[in-house]
Amino acid sequence: MASVTGEQKIQMQKEELEKDLDSRLNSDNLPPANIMVAGITGTGKSTLINAVFGSEMAATGTGRPVTEHIDEYENGDIPIHIWDTVGLELDSEKTRESIRSIKATIAAKAESNDLYDKVHAIWYCINSGSNRYQGAELDFIKELHSIGVPFIIVLTQCSGDEDEVNAFEAEIRKINKSMEMDDIRIVQVLARAVKFRGMPTEIPSFGLDDLVNVTLEMLPSFIKSGFIAAQRVNQVEKREFCEEIIYSYVKGAQRGIGYKLPIINVFVTDDAIVNMFVKLGGLYNMVLRKESITTIMNTCRVDFKNNFWGLISPFYMNYSEKITMLLEQKKQEGFSVTFDELDKKDRAARMIAFYGYTFVDAVEELWKLLTEEQLKNIDMVVSELIRIINEKLKENKDKEGKKS
């Protein structure tokens, strides 16, 4: 029997991880994505990291040294690890030593059998106003690119003349092509809005969602969930992954025998809704424990009593039609809602779907209302979610009454 090569072994591991989607969605912790953010001093790495993942992600002093040339940043509440290169300067012997050390560290990780313990993507930051792409910096990019990790050049601080920035990007592409690195993606970013003296308005930030989208295209799919949850700039990606979570719980309710047994189905459905809410909140950087979710459910119509009558009462024969109508409304609001195939007898599955969408709808509204700092105030988050969910459930009831 032919021996399995290292490449084949890695491919088999990847396939196994892909098959593990349902268990990962239902696990307590999403796998963290490991993103290296490289570049010389002054390119705005910290500003970029904070803009994408939150204002405290790259706060001074929170990094843990991995090597002399790499600091790791992490926040226990979001599934992301940032590897930040430190102390890089152009055309110095010290920088060349750093390059060798950083490459050796990433390469060693790349050879690991643990696919979660690797650098999954590299963002290399270049100040768009520098107009310099040569020397030690180009050597560094070539060395890192040769490892085979998904590689993105981020042109930072793009507040200057648009034609000049585009010309610089074109020059980078030309050089990359000549060095057989034309697969490197380039994204222009202004991570933080800027206002110039004498100008009446500020230049708004831009490009962050493009960076998130390009990164997601290049990340291996088994690690995308953590990155989607950690990033703060692309709500569409969060919503799509929320729908995957909802769908996993719906499928669980369809298959689980406990969801079909009278009385027992009330308890297992309530428990599923609590767990689902915890995970959905986590995707929006809301650290909601089960106790907080239980408080929300007990103070809204997403409660045991309502679920009891919805799942048990023989007088709720039109319950399925009501949920179908409400799910159709969610579809009109922009959700994909792919539950048309649910049997009308699958009350628990339909209930989980509806409450899942209602919760995501409320969380999205809250995400727009509260600042990053306010989202850390659990009491405020719980109070606001109760208010918003009750408002939405009342709106649905009023619409239902008009159609009756």
C-alpha cells in the first residue's frame, strides 16, 4: 500500500475539518483565526487591527511576546489571535535578522499537523504615501510569500490623492508580477476617518469591508467562522453565519427525538433557544452568558409559558401557519430563510427558526445603537435587547391581527 504524503495528510485533515461544521457550530468556542499583521513602524498596523477587531485589540501593553520580533494579541471574548511584527525598519541589518526569525517562526507553524495552530493569513501593511516598494521590505514580502500562507498587501492611510495611490498600487502589481507574486491581493484602506486643516468635512474611513471580504475568500473554510465572529466591519458576513447557526439548531430539532415528545419537547426547545442565543450574541461581540439569556427570555414572549402553548396545546392548530407567515416576513427583511421544507408538524424547529431570526434582528439593531464600550455593559445590553425583542414581537402580533 502506497504511503501517504505530507500534502495528502494535510488535505485529509482539511476534509475532516470541513465535515465537522455542525459540531463546530454547536461547540462552546469557535476556532480562533490567526492573522499576522506585518509592516515597518508607522504604517498604521495598530489602527488597522483596532478598526477591524475592536478598539482594545492592539492596546499598548496587551501583547504577549511570541518571539523577540513578534507579539501576539488576543481577547478572550472574540475568536482571533493577531501576530504583530515589531521593530521593523527599512534597510537595516537588524531588520534582516527579524525577517529571518519571523519567516522561520511562520514556516515552523506551517509544518505543524495542527491546522488550527498556524498563521492562516498575512496582512502586510504599506503606507500609501511612502511610494516605496523595494529593498529590505520587498525582500521580506518575497520571503513571507514563499511560505504559501494567504497573503494580502494592505495600502494603509489612503487619504492622499486617489490617482497617486492608484499609481503606487499599479507599480506594486507590476513589480510583484515580475517576481512571480501576482497572486498577492492588494486592498486600499483608510482605517480611521481623517480631517485636514482648512477642509470643512472629514474623509470617512473606507476599505475595511473589502479587506474582510478578501481575507474570507482566502482563508480555509474551517477557520472562517472565528474570523467572521471577530471582525466588526462586515455585518452581512455575520448575518450569513448567524443563519448557519440557526439552521444547525433547526436541523437538530428536526432530527432529535426529544423535540417530538410532548412536555419534554418544551424543555429541550427552551434549552436549544438559550444555547442558540448565546452563540448568536457572540458573533456580534456580545458576551452573553446563559443566565443573561434566561433573563431575556423570561422577560420577553420567548419564554417557557409561550413555548409550552405553542408546542403542546391542541388549540394552537394554526401555530405553524403563524410561524410560516412570520418567517416569510423575515425573508422580506433580507434574511435568506430556507425553511420552506419544514413539515408543519415540526413546531419546535419552526419555533427555533423564528426566535433565532428575531434575536438576530434585535442584536443587529442594538449593534447600531450602542458604542463598543456600551456593548461591554451586560446590564445595558440585556435591558436593551429585552426592549427591542418585545417591540418586534408586538409588531409581529399586530401584523398578525390585521391579517386575521
